[in-house]
Amino acid sequence: MSESSVQTAPSASVPAVTPPTATPSVAKARPKWTAYRVLKLGASLELTVILFTLSLLLVFFGTLAQIDNGIWTVVGEYFRSAFVWVPWQLLVKFGQVFFGLPRDMVIPGAFPFFGGWLLGAALLANLLAAHLVRFKLSWKRAGILAIHAGLIILMLGELGTGLFAVEQRMTLATNETVNFTDVNNKVELAFITPDPEDARKDRVVVIPDRLLRKQGKITDERLPVDVEVVDFWKNSVTLEFGSEKPKDDPSARRALNGNYFGIARENEGSGVDTEAREDMPAIKVVLYEKGTTNKVGEFFESLGFYANFARRSLIEFAPLQFKAGGKPYELEFRPRREYKPYALTLKKFSFDRYQGTETAKNFSSLVNLETEAGERREFTISMNNPLFHSGETFYQSSFFSDENGTVLQVVRNPVWFLPYLSCAVVTLGMLAHFGLSLFGFLQRRSLS
């Protein structure tokens, strides 16, 4: 057998397969919180929606709070504050009215929420950040920029009003000269003693509203006594007892007409009632000799006993008096008093009626204004003719029941013009935006 050769086909080259090698993982670098990123986050539309939602909730809570509180209390606690504690019971009352929750259901406590000033500041910052990040300066966006500028002016106006605006009253009897006003919604407790150096003057030390509302003991070297505020009522009502003094009512005081009057606690007025009247805070204080527990006196006072608050009616009360350190003092619970660098004298008050009727035609007060520099001038303040002086506006507000005196409303608001400016700027912005949009539309249409 012959040997045969066996030929084999050449094999194809197969590339070598190398096992995969593990590559080291590189951690993704976190973006740095630069000023731009913070600004961009503050300009987000999501934040705008959240802030608007919180603002709506605050308005909702503030509206519910007026069930039990006066409008100025709600404004101060909810809208002119950074934070507010909202009682759970407010939501219970809402549920009782609209969802039939049990009437005797009570949930104690409160939860914190953002106040108006904090939300307003956040909305203002959000708007400014949006302009810095997203909006570009161009004539096409002039209207939008003006509208936003008007909104910024409006928010600054509310801030200025909350910080600086003051509403006051000046009460004058005919031929009386007065150089002070009574500030609305603020009270003080005044200790008055004759000035030993000038018999025509008094020395006055006052405890301000914020300390009285906190209650507790108040000590100060300027006070003639130590003062303990036992109770503070936000509102009260005056009760007439007659000629006999009741034995079980510590608030009873004798008026100059011989009858006794007292006070009782009452809920704050909502401020929107058809027969609404101003709240009359009341206070119960105990006076002690300085640094001791020896009682000097115990007094129950209300603004209803203050002559100017009662418009000098027939019901007037003698001042409360006590002695401390051998000196006589008067104690007066009154609205916060603000002294002026000028004085007004009421020359004549007029109440004009339509002939043959009791319908009011016009109220007016003829006053003489005298400044510390000696300037004098006469002015008639009527219903539609206020007096402007030293940044304050005097309006004819009310009058004495015997028509022998007047009550002037005195308003000071250094930023009063900002809401008007805001409305003007927003209006111009809307007109500009509409005009530019219409012009662009007509231009595009003419080219098509």
C-alpha cells in the first residue's frame, strides 16, 4: 500500500480574545453651589407657585381668624409678621360650618406658618431673581418689565405702610388748645405728678402697650411704684349700675353725674360689622411700694373711662389718684399719646343740616394752627377739605354729642403715594405690552 499524503486546509487565523479589564470608576463631580446657581434656584417658577399657594393659605387662615379676633389683631399677627401660630381650632370651625363636624369638637394647640412679611419678602426676591436670570432688557419686553416694576413698588408700599403709617385722633372742645394726638390701636398706662419746678407742667412716666399686653410685674427706676398687670382685655363694654355701688364688681367707678359704671369683657370687634365700634381695651393692675410687697392700690381701668375716647360725653370720671413716696400721683389708662411741635385751637364747630330736616349737610371745624416758631394760621377742616401740615393730614371725623367739640382723624403715612404710583406704572406697562404685541402682529400680517 502506497503511502498517501493527507493535505489539510490552512486554518483561519482567529484573533486572540482578551478578557475585559475593569476600569476604575470616576465619581461624578458635584456641581458647586455658585451664586448663579443659587440665583437660578430662587428664580424658579416652581418656587413662585409654592409662594403663591402659601400666600393664599395665609389669606385663608387670616380670614378665619377674624371669627374670634379684631381686624387689626389679625393684620398684626398674620400679615405683618415673619411667622404666625395658627390655632388648629380655626380649621375645626371651618369644618363645623362646611363639613358638619361635631359642634363640641375641640383640638388644642397651634401650628407654625409663614407670616405676610416673610412671604412678601420671598416673592419680591423671587421676582428680582427671575429678572436677573431669565428676562432680557429689550423694547419688546418693556411692558412686562413695567408691570413687574409696579408690583415691586406695591410690595414696598405695603412694607412702608406697615412700618411707618400711624393713625391718630385729636379731640378738641371749643376754645381748647391741644398739642397731642391719641394713637389708634395702642394704649399706655400713665403716671402723672405735678412738676415741682414749673406748676404749669406735669411730669409723666408711661408704660407702653407691648409691656401691658404681656402682663406680669413691671419694675423700672423711673416708675414711682412697682406695677403688676394682673389682666389685660383686648375689648370691653361699659355697664351702668345706677346710684348704688355694686359690692361684687371691682371695676365699679363713680361718674361725675353720681352714677356708678363698670366694665365687662367682650370679644374683639371684627371691624366689618355694620354697627362696628372701636375696641375698648381694659386692664387690671396692682401697685406696690418699690422693692416691697406692700400694696399701694388696686385699679381696674378701661378706655371707656377715658374722656377723649368717650368724646367728652355727659359720663365723665374723676382721675384715679394715689400717693407714693409722699407725692400725689394720677393714674390714667389711655391711648398712646404723641406730642406735636404745634398746637391746634378749636374756634368753632359747625354741624349744618338740610333745611327742615336732621339730615347732615356738612361738618366743619374752624381751627387755629400755631407752630413752635410762632407761625399762626386759620383753617376750616370739613368733610371734603382736610388740613395738610408737617406730613400729616387732618380729616373731620366726629364730634361731641352736644356739638361743642370735634374729633379730627390725623393720618401720617410717608409712603402714601406708592400704591398710586404702582397702579400708574402697572397701567402703563399693560398698555405698552398690548401696544407692542399689536404692532408686532400687524407687522407680521402685512409681510405674509
